[in-house]
Amino acid sequence: MAEDTGTLGRSAAVFKASMQWRRLKSHFFVVLGLLSVLLGVVALLVLLVDVIVQGSGWLDWQFFTSFDSRFPARAGIKAALFGTLYMMVFTMLLAVPIGVMTAIYLEEYAGDNWFTQFIQVNIANLAGVPSIVYGLLGLQVFVRIMEMGRSVLAGSCTMALLILPIIIVASREAIRAVPPSMREASFALGASKWETVRHHVLPYALPGMLTGAILAAARAIGETAPLITIGALTFVPFLPEHPLDRFTVLPIQIFNWVSRAQSEFHHLAAAGIIVLLVVLIILNSVAIYLRQRLRTRY
Amino acid sequence: MAEDVSPFSHYPPRNDMSSRASRRFKEEAIRYVLLATATLSIVTTLGILLSLTGETLFFFREVSLVEFLTETEWTPLFAIKKFGIWPLVTATALVAFIALAVAIPTGLLIAIYLSEFASTRVRDVVKPVLEVLAGVPTVVYGYFALTLVTPILQEFIPGMRIFNALSAGIVMGIMIIPMVASLSEDAIGAVPQALREGAYGLGATRFEVALQVVVPAALSGIVASAVLALSRAVGETMIVSIAAGQNPTFTLDPRVPIETMTAYIVQVSLGDTPFASLEYRTIFAVGIMLFFLTFAMNIFAHWFVRRFREEYD
């Protein structure tokens, strides 16, 4: 019987076998893909669970109201919390106006010439510069040449330069999403360029810009390296009262505790990480909410 | 005073010549203010270049470039000072290599899986997880490496020290996965649907479409994502400062403490090094190498995409 089917039957059998193998490869790949995805998900879960297990016992009122201490039981994040807050206020005050104005220039005013191209390439490159290099810039220019010392202000200036590319890129996208008909309608009514931008483009682009600014703030809150480089002090038993006072921030406090040998300090670090992550989750949720609202409006 | 009642009183009078001139002046002034802020990005780049090169030139007045590039010991903080950059370079390369060995296969598999195989529901779960992973501060990853990954590795690998390149590299790889995944997915998403349909029409399976049609078509973007990941790994600071140690050792052994370029800058910054001392200048010499290394990689990645992109229009 088998011989009767001839060459056609044999090649059909060969095809069937090879097809099975080809399908198997597809299934195998799906498994590999799922495993890779799982690696990311599991890493995140393990990280979160570990931090909560290690740190939650140390999260009490005392932890928020105490300065750092040599004794783990008495150490807290008061200075770091206020330092982060002050630094972020100054950073955003510097970075948001400059970033938004740069975005307005590039989107609404700049001609299509080599200079505009140069600025754009330059911003793209700045986004790829390692954060610690910004720290060296801040150390040399703000701390040393401008004599701000290792202060809140020097840290904020450094951080503002670091997040500027993020704010510019986000603001440009928000401006680009404003339909041209808005501008044309405004021009038709006799408004000047700036009046058009100020009264019609900016209000529409605002939620997008805000989202970008919040994400940039989230990035700045978690940054450690540039602030260590400019010498943000790790032991600060006081609250900064002046822009030129020394300061510490949450990630530096965490770094400080992680670097100690005693395991009690590692628990403190975990507690600090919980606070940091909660702040970041809140910021990101606000950004996602704004993005969602933006989507429903258009 | 009667004009004040008019609903249009807050508009500037248009037929007044002097007011028109002042309006034009205001418009021009605003243009120049905006131009000035846009120029700040160029000033920033210049500032980075000048502050790095300035101190580096002072550094090379005291240390010869030959010693910097041929010596294999780096001991600027000891009594007998030696300035060979190689221990820092090999350490950086070692950690970056381990990180990429984790991040590129995983990130690429995730990208291909999400864009070619996964259902929308899976994608809706995985994408936010990747975004969260990308948003976790690096100091948290450092904690993760030192207090969780290293003890686990010590169980399995004999001779594994508390500070080592392997743990830092693996965790850095996990940190970079979202970046590789999202950049590769962008490249894969840019491959026209017609290409896939053509391959399915010829009887190809999903695996064959993904690996033999889509990936080759998106290869330039995938290579660029790998180069950008390398640049990110070289510039990453906190994970290596916390978990890889502060011992500049000329070795490729992933089990022992080492010191990367970035970790060295952190180590010096933590001490109260006086301005204008030789130790102070070493971090700028190391910083300028870091800057040009990452700069070259970023430029290369962008050039590569533009040069080798497959055009299907």
C-alpha cells in the first residue's frame, strides 16, 4: 500500500514532518519570549517584595522626623526629605521655563537652517551624556567657578541642566500636537506670533508639557550620581534654610545607608527606598492621568 | 473714561503708530529671548567640554599620557601614585559586557515577542511593567544587587566576594532590558505590514516571519539599540559604586571587587578632596574619557540607523 502512493505521498510525509518541526520552533520561541517577559516581571516583583519585607518594619513616625544618626534606631530621613523637596522646587523653577521656551523657539520660531539643526542634534546628544558627567560640570562651574559651594542651589542648577533635554523633547511633542488650524484662526483674527503662541498654542499644549515636566521631575528625584559628584553632603543633621546651605537628598541618604556594613542600616535603606518609590509612583500616576485626559480631549 | 466700559477695551488700539512700533519691538524682543534659551543647550555642551578639558590639561601637565595609557595600576589615592587607566577601563568593559549579555537577548526577545506573537492583553500588562522597571532609580538597583543578588550568587559560585562585577552586571542588565526592548520594538514596529503578509502568503510560520523577515528588516534599529545600551552601561554609576567595589584591579575575573570609571569618580567625590589637587583632576581626566566614549557610541548609533535603514517606500 505504502509503495502505491508513490513520490507524491513520500514528499507529503516529508512536508508534514518538516511542518511539525517548523511549528515547534514557533512554539519554542513563544516560550522563550514568555520567559524573557517573566524575567522582567519577576525581577520587579522580587525587588518590591524584598524592599517591603526588609524596610516596612522601620517605617514609623520617628523615621520621618529624625535626622541621620550613627545609631540605626534613631536615624531618619527628615533632612533628605526636605533636601529633595527644596532641590526639586529650584530645579523645576529653572528647568521648566527654559525647557518650554526652548521648545517654543524650536517649534514656532526657528527657521529650517543649519543653526536649528545644530541645536537639535546638540539636544539629542545631551540626552545621552552620562549623568555623572553633568556632576563634573556642576562641580567645576557651579560649585567652584560661580562659588555656590556644595549647596542646594548648585545641586538644582546641575539637575536642571540634566533634565532639560527631557523637558524640551516632551514640550516640543506637546506643541506639535496642537493643530495648525488653531494658529491660522488666531492669525486670521489679527493676533501676532507671540499672542498666538501665548493664548492659543500654550494652553492646548499645557497638559502634554505638564506630563513631560512631571516625568522629568521623577527622573531628577531618583538621580544620585551627579549630586554625589558636586559633593552633596551625606551627613546633614540640619534642614537647609538658605539656597546656599549644604543639603542631602533621599537617594544619597539611601546610598549612604547601603554602603554601611551593619545590616540594620540596610533595613533603613530599604525603608528609604519604600518612601522614594511611593513618591515616584504618585508622580507617575499623575502623569498617566494627565496623559489619559489629554487623549480624551483630542 | 467712557472707553473703559467697552468690551474691547483690553485690546491694544491698533491704529496708533507708536503702539504698533512698540508691539513690533515686543515681538522681536520675545523672539530673541526664546533664541537665547535655545542657545543654552549649546552653552551646556561647551561648558561640559571646557570644564573637562581644562582640568584634564592640568592633569596631563603632571602625569604623562604614556603612563596614563600604558601603566596597568591605578593608585592615585595611595602614597605611591600610579596613573594607568586600564584597570578602570577593563572593569567598565567587564561590567558592561555582563550587562549586555543579560539585556540584549532578553530585551530583543521581549520586543519580538510583544510585537509579533503576544496578544493585546499580554502587551497591556507587560508594557507598564517595563515602564516601571525603567523608572526605578539606579540607587535602588544597587541595593538590589548588593543585598539580594550577591548573597544568592555566593551560594552557587565559589570564591564570589561581597563586591563583584557579576552581580552588578546582571542587575545593570535587568535595568537596561526596558531600554533595549522599547528601542527594538520601535524598529520592529517600523517594518511595513506588507512584508509580513508577503511572507505569510508564501507559507512561512510565525517564527520564520519574525526571524527571517522582520528582524533582518529592522536590524539597523536593533543594532543601534544595542549600541545605545552599551553607552548607557558604560555611563551607569550607582549600581557599580554600590555593588562592584572600589578596588581598581587589572582583571577580568567577575567574582572579585573592581572599580569602574564612574565608581572611581564617586569614590573621589565622597572624600573631601581639595580643589586643584592632582586627585581632584584625575576625576576630570576619567570623566573626559567617559564623555567621549559615550558620545562616540551615541553618534555611531544614530549614524548607523540613518546609513543602514531599509527603506520600503
